[in-house]
Amino acid sequence: MSIKKDKYFIGLANTLARNSLGYTGPNPSVGTLIVKNDNVISFGTTGRSGRPHSEVIALNKLSKKNKKNSTIYISLEPCAHFGKTPPCVNEIISSKPKRVVYSINDVDLRTSGKSDKILKSKKIKVKKNLLLNLSKKIYKNYFYTKKNNKPYVYGKLAISKDFFLKDKTKFYITNNKSLETAHLLRSKVNCILTTSKTINDDNPKLNCRISGLENRSPKIAILDKNLKIKKNCFLVKNAKNNNTFLFYNKIIPRKIKFLKSKKIILIHTPLHKGNLDFNFILKQLSMNEISSVLVEGGKKIITSLLNENCFNEFYLFTSSKSLKNRGLCKTPNIKTSLFNKFKNIKFNETFLDKDNLIHYY
């Protein structure tokens, strides 16, 4: 097959992968196409829980006859190791394809560079590294988590036009379009991280409330250095419905016993510069198969994590309205701080009505 056709079909596989980004954690989003006589005869994308893998989904739709002598296009090198499922290369080999084309090598050391050799040893032709720059963008977050053994961290903050975080008279300071976008961000991460102060002040639910995506509500991580979280807050009372983690340092036996009775996972955390050690927290979350975290909190935690360069990306929502005397907790330097911390800035204004969203990355 010509290089032009290979690029066309691998481009479609990459599009499948990109469309499911954020919905397959802890595994990467992978797209697979199976082509025969220049026609797509099957396709698959990684399952919502990271399993089944896209290759298995695509192959299971076909008869043995249709699988044989086909070309399989995959956005990422197929896995070559036993995990919670058998290696995809085994499934591919048993289907007897003529060729396998994939876009980029996996960085997982259990697989990286091994599939090529295994497939070729079975007389299956392999072509790789097509549309490599596109693939690097698709797998930027996944590669980061694998190389660093910690989650990819997003920050989110909403401010008024005159830089206030809170309105004395209303709970929300941005419009419905901004709120819907924020909930969409929640649906694409494994975990929301906040502080006990934010919970005690606002009593948030921190779930995804977009119709059809309610089951994409993320896990919850709470930073509570001195165990000050209120016992009757929503997140404590409903912790059994989520995987809720609480990171603390001060030992208060009765409070610990109560929180454990609510099925909260408590993790004693060392301090760093007087605060809970954020790097330790990220490592613990990674050990619990959390690959992406959205930080939703107030001025103190956002400023602290910005100063420590903890954010990989940041979303700043700005309301079209000024609060003036109704405003609380002003952050006049937030845009300057974000501009100084990130190399790239993208403005998204068209779909938020009169509000503004700036994406820093």
C-alpha cells in the first residue's frame, strides 16, 4: 500500500484515539482500524475503563476469514506485556494479518519497541512512526504520566472581570456556558483535588452534572493537613459513592476513626515547607491508577501550586461582569503569574457567551 494511503488510515486511527482522550484512564486512548482491499472493515477505541483494548474490540467484530491478510492500523504501539489483559500482539498474531501499521512507540517499558520485533518474528510486516508529530500531541499527557510516575495536573479557576474569586450575593460568578465547560473538564479527568477549606466554605459536590456524562464523575482527593473537614459536608456524607482520598498530617484518632467509617481512604502525608507534600500526594494517586488530576480550590492552594510549578496546564474562566463592592478574595496578579509560568496561551471566547476562557499550557 502507498505511503499516502497508510497516512490516511493511520490518521483515522489517530482521530479515533483523540476523540476518546480523557475517557480511558488509567490506560491511554488508542484507535484501531482494520483495512482490507482499501476498505475499512472494522474499528475500535479503548474501552471507557481502559479495557478492552482497541485492537481486541476491532478484531472481535470480524470472522477469521476477514482478519486474515488484512492491515491493522493502530495509533499507538500494541501492548506486548501481560497486565489485566493478555498482550494485544498475541491477539494480532492469531488473526494472521498481512501488515501492522502504528503511529508511535509506547513509552511503557514493558512494551516499548518490543512489538515490532515480535510481529516481525511471525512474518508480519510492520510500519511505524507515521504522523509522528500528531501522535506526540495526542499522547503528551500519557507519556508524561508514564515517564514521571505521577498524574498530569490541570488547574482551574474562575474570576470576575475585576479579579474577584467570590460574590457576596451569589454562589457562581460565571455564566452557564462557563459552568458547562467546567463540568466537561471534570468528565475528562480521573480525579478532582481540593482542600478542606474549600469544602468547608462552599460544600461542593465536585461531580459532573452534564446530561449523559454523570457516570464520568471523577474520584475526589482532599488536602486536609489538620483534619478540619466538617463531618456533615456533602463529600463526607457521600464518600461511599466515590473513591475519596483524604491526605492529612495531624493525627486526631477520633476524627480518623469517623472518616474511615465513611469509607474515606486516609493517607498520612509528610510536610514540605509547612504544607502537605504535593509530590508525595501525586505519587500516591498514581499508585491508585489516577493519571490525571484537576485542582479546584481557592487562592491559597492555586498560588502555592503555581509557585511550585505543579501545573501542567491551566484553565482560567473570566466572567464578563465586575463585582465591585460585592467581590471577595481579589487575585489581581493571577493572569501575570499564569503568563509567566506557561509557554503557550490559547484564547477560547466564542462558546462561552460573554465570558472568557484562557487555556495556558
